[in-house]
Amino acid sequence: MSVETQESVDLTPLRPVLTRLAPQGRSGLLPTLLEAQTHYGYIPPAVAAEIARSLGVPLADVHGMIEFYALLYNEPVGRTVLRVCTDPACALRGGERVLHAACALAGVEEGGTSADGAITVERSPCLGHCNSGVSVNVSFGRPVRNITFAHVTPETVGDLVDGRGRTTADFWSEDYVGGDLCILTPLCGRGRRTKLFEYEAVGGMQALRKVLSSMTPQQVIETMRRSELLGRGGAAFPTWAKWEGAAKAPGQPKYFVINADESEPGTFKDRVLLEGDPCRVLEGAIIGAYAIGAGRIYIYIRGEYPLAIERVEAALQELREAGYLGERILGSDFSIDVEVRSGAGAYICGEETALFESIEGKRGFPRVKPPFPTTHGLFGKPTAINNVETLAQTPYIINQGPDAFLRLGTADSAGPKLLCVSGDVVRPGLYEIGFGVTLRHLIENLAGGVVGGKLQALLIGGAAGTFATPAQLDTPITFQGLRAAGLTLGSGAIMVFNDKRDLRDILRRLARFFAHESCGKCYPCQLGTQRQYEILDRLAEGQPLPGDVIRLQDVGWTMTDASLCGLGQTAASAVLSAMKHWPDLFTNGSARHA
Amino acid sequence: MPEVTLTIDGRTVTAPEGTTILKAAEAIGIHIPTICYHEACTANAICRMCVVEVEKQRLLQPACVVQVREGMVVHTRSERVERSRRTILEMLDSAVDLSDAPEIQAQMAEYNVNHNRFPGAERRTPPVIDDNPMYVRDYAKCILCWRCVQVCAEDAQYTFALSFDGRGFRTQIGTFFDLPMPETTCVFCGQCVGVCPTGALKPRREWLLEQGKTPDEILQMSRTARRKSRRAQR
């Protein structure tokens, strides 16, 4: 290959990485690229070629991988990369000003690298620290370290370069965790990871012991069925049905996957769970793996959550040493282990089939469904895939029984629920509630009410969600109650906007998010997210064109009706709901809050 | 093969299990438009031009991959379907040079496409890549149907010279670190050129003729190129 002779790159640091990961073949591609990049700062062609050869992946496909994932680079970047979140929650706290300050510091435009090669500044999609923005994800040093900082201001963003100036503690995300219930989160929000022995001390791992000693897989699934637990990732699909489908599907091996690619703007519940109490989630996953007869668990954690990755790794080590993972765990016939996979900057990989593709070493393109993951999942094998919060519910259901779980919710929405409240409230944070309380209770009682003005709007369900008006505050938070009000719970993100905010600017940010995160596979989303962004951009600038309202509707409904996956199908959701509530926002000259 | 009976646009159809809606409709003379679909390629339901309305389904369904089922009621020209198809064509038209895509032009005429539907829209306009003697790549005309990538890989040639640069709207077909085609694994089988529906991939001679070169000039050019390469080898 001519590329290898064009430059001299020392491949020595790559050798041990390849020795360890090459036996995985193509499935080892993303971890290998991520590790290679910690040594080189980017992926030089010679390194990519060597990885391709060692893993048996076509050269073009390796390049396609690097091109797909936002955290991978195929050309040199600054020694420090500052990724500043400017999505709605951080934007309300001055994300744009922090971005400008970072650009001024480096003397570059957004996306550029300073002339001395010291700093690259990027605009980042939501980093999942919405309760403590402005957040900035920083890569620095050799080998490259990655840390997400919170509470960053225009004055302090410079302190993040090379990690110098201040300790990380100054920027640490102190997650506020509260609510009416304390079933999922008793050990979260304490600023540290709960160790296995602490979790055990309050009854942790008892559910797994109970399952392994006295329940058949079918009994576990039956218990889950009676609990009526619905998935907490956004789609609200019955958890038991996924488990039963995978358990009954022919084919071996089977896989259990924890979807921890939390990237929905405004959502940070999974991060809080994994950083604070990872053993609870992992216990739920081991129970699920037992129920479906899986031989391996993968946990795919968002690449921008380095602390969660680190803490899950530490928890896994403890679980292995204590005999909860490995061969014939706890003296049973069941053997299981967990492999951690890091994402690399792609919201779409939270879509279950795109996540599988990513683990398989491919670009995160969603697959056409059917077939569904229960029969044709990871590596084409029967797979159950669940959200982090869903699995955190499982130990309680097993320990206390489905009836106790049902009592925590309403007739159609069982159990506790985590809600991520951000934006213009007194106490942004993570709130654990029982289904059935009203939005008003959440905003006024738990989060302390609206700050900076009167309530203008709520965005429920993140970027893929829908807007609610102050008139809808008494809507009960249940799947059915929200649906009846034309709303959707989605991932459980609730962003609050006071009446001083220009919602057109918020809409532009949501549109930019989708345009940035569309994978580009199907036409409605690939083209529609871009066209939608262009229209909302000029609207936010106060320069809409005649016909933009109809244009937005045609683009929005085409994406909703005809896109291949959930990303495109919900990319216009917030926009269409805003058009319904506030039609005057979309017509010329209505600079309501500018 | 067991058969299923369904209704398409009010007409009863019987088709073998496993048949796609696209094929079942075709069998009774109902034409469903497609862009990315090609008989020789794996259908990936990318372009969504073939979406149809299936009763009791919340979303429109891509006819190229969705299989017929007993009792299914399909509408191939409902209002929702028409809006999606027209909008997809208008968005495509606003992004890509479709001047060499006669099939899509015919569809745009059929769906009354407004050619200025998205004023001020960003277009994809990368420069022409003329890096080998066999074919040129004009990705300003590329609609990302994936056919070339697929025939280069498991759908035909197992050459794996092509993948994708970027993502979303900024996706483009590319090679390893954008190397010129002769430095890739390309074997110049020409299958990608054969399946390209928009002239984004074109035999170099055809392209040179379009540029106004005469056959004699083209012959002269290739002789010169051969002499040069022989001299370089010596």
C-alpha cells in the first residue's frame, strides 16, 4: 500500500492493542480505533491500514468508520479538544458564550484548530449534564484522556486546556437527585460510585441470588410480565416481551445488551445511575441474561461518558472478584460475563440495531425491521436489549414482587420513573417519582418552580419529544395521560423554558442536533433534517421566507411518516408540536422574545 | 409456497408468502416508484420513494422490503404517500444535480415537483474526480442510493473499494483516505458504473465526449497516457 510509505508512523504503541483486540476480528474495530487514537491523537492512514490488516476489515470500511463517529479523527487535531455543549439546556446557561470564549482563546472558528496545534474547538451535541451546564467534554494529553466537565463559564473554559489551572473537582457535576420515591436512586447523587459491598449492605444482589437459587428463566419472565414494566429508553415496549422473544428464539449463542448510549438532549438519568450505582444496573442485566439464556452481556456506553465507563469497569471488577460474574456464578450452572463497549460520538447508536452494527464494527446505520432483535440481533443472533433505567428496576421487581411494583404507579403505567428536569427551574436535577403525579407537582414542588420569569413551555421527551404549554401542567405523568394530551414521555427528559426565552432559538438548536446526528441512510432524514435546520435557522434569525410554514410541515411529516428509524420519525416532533401550540412563532415579524 | 391474499388499491391480489408489496403490486400492473431499488442489489429501503400506506400501520411502509400478509390492505397513492414522495423528490432536487437521471426526472414530472421548493438550500457540489482511465466520479450527481457500494462489496464483486465519508446530509461515497481509485482495491470491473442511476459514475470516454472531445482526441490522450506510464516503469 502506498499510504504506508507516504509517512513514517511508529506502529509500536499499536502492537499490544492489536494483540489484545485483533482476535475479535471486525467486532474489535471500534475499540481498536478508540485505543489507537489515545496514542496518536488521531488515526493516521498507516495506523488505519495496519488495523484493517490485523482485524481483516476492508480498508475502505475502516475509513468509513472513522468518518462516521464524531469522536474519531482521520487528521491531526489539537492537543486539547474542547467540545462545548450548546444544546438547549446548556444554551440557557450560556453555552453559546462559552463556545465563543473557547474559539477566541484558540483564535479559531468553531471546528478549527489553533495555529500552534494546541486547541481544537468543537460545538458538541448534548453531553448529558443538563442539570449542571454548561458542560464541556475535553480530550487532552498523550495518551489522550477524556473528561466531561460541568459548570463551565466563558471565564473558566481556558482552565480546561491540558487540564491545567484548576482541579477537576471545581468543575465536577454534583448531580441533584431527589423526588417522591427512592427505589432506583437511593445510592445515586453522592458524588461517588457506590461500591459492591455498600450495595450488598442494603440488599443488593439478593435478587440475583434469589433468581439463581429458586427461579427458572420462565418464572423470571413471568414475574416481569406481571410487573408490567415498560422500557424506559423511550419506546415503552414491555420488557418481558423482549425477554420472552429472545428466550424462545432458536439459535445460539444469545446476547444481552445494555443500551447505555444515552444521548437524547436533556437526558442524564442513565449516566447518574451508572456513575452512582452501577451494580444495580448490572444485577438487572445478569438477571435478564439468565432469563433469556444469554452467554454474554455487552454494555454500550456513550463515548462522552468517560466517568460512567470508568465506574462500570470498576464495578465489573468487583462483581467478578465476588463471583457474580464468570463461570458458574454463585454455584449455579449459569456462566456469564460483561464486556464494556464505548461509543464514539453518534446519537444514532442509541437506536438498537445501529448499536448492534456499531458493536459489530460498522457504521451505525439502523437496520430495516423486521426482523427484530429478539430473533436477529447482535451478530444476527437472538438478543435482548434494554435501557439502563429499565434494568435498574429489575432487582426491586424480583425482591418485592410484581404487586409491590404495580402499587408504585397507576393502572397503565407501573413502577417508579426517573425524570430529568433541566432549564429554567430552581433545582434542575434527577427526580424519581411514581407514575401518576402531575407535571405541576414535578415542576413546582420538586424542582422548586420556574425561575427568571413565568412558565412559557415544557419540552417533554428531549429533542425527539413534544412541547407542552402551561395549560397542560395538570396532566398526569403516565404513558396514557401524556398520550391523551398529545405528549410523549420519551426518555423522561423535561426541559423548562420561562417566558423570556425565544423558542425559535431552541427549535433551531433541536434542528441542528438532528441534522448533525442523522446517519444519512434514508432520504427523508438525510435530506429532511438538513432542510428543517436551514428553515429554522432563518426563522431564528427573524428572516423566514414565505411558504416556510408549509415547507416545515411537508418536511416534518415526510420525516415522521417515511423515515427508516426512530431518529427520523421523531426529528420533527418538537417542531410540529410547537407549530400547533404557537403558530404565530413561525410567521414573519413575530419577534416575541428576541 | 403458501399463498396470501391482500388488497392493493381496492384490488384483490394473491401472492406467494414472502413476496414484497412492490412485486405483488407489479404483478397486477400497479407501478410503485423506486429510486434506490435495483434487481441485482440487496434492497435496503433507503430512498423511501416506494412507501405505501398499509391499514393499521402507524407509519408508511417501504414496499421494496415489506412482505405481503394475509388480509393486508394497501394504498399506494394515498394523500400521505403522495406528500412523502413529492417532498422526497423536491428535497433530492434541492441537493443533487439530477440532470443525468432520466428516471428521477420522469418521477418529478409525475409528482408535479416544484424545482424551487427549497430556496437557499445547501446543495452537495463536490468537484469531479477524474483519477483513473476507466470512469469518472461526479458526486454532485450522487443520490446515495448505495448501489455502487453494494456491488463493490457482497452484492457482486467482493472488492470493497468503497465506503462512505461523513454522515447525514454530508455523506459522500469515498475510498480509503480518499485515495485515487488506482491505489485502492478497485479492479475496474465497472459494475458500479453499470448500476449508477444518475450519471455520478460514468465511463471516462462518455464523459470526455460530453466535454466536447472527439473520439480521435480521446484516442490520442490515451496513447499519450500509455507512453507516459511505460516510460515511468522503465
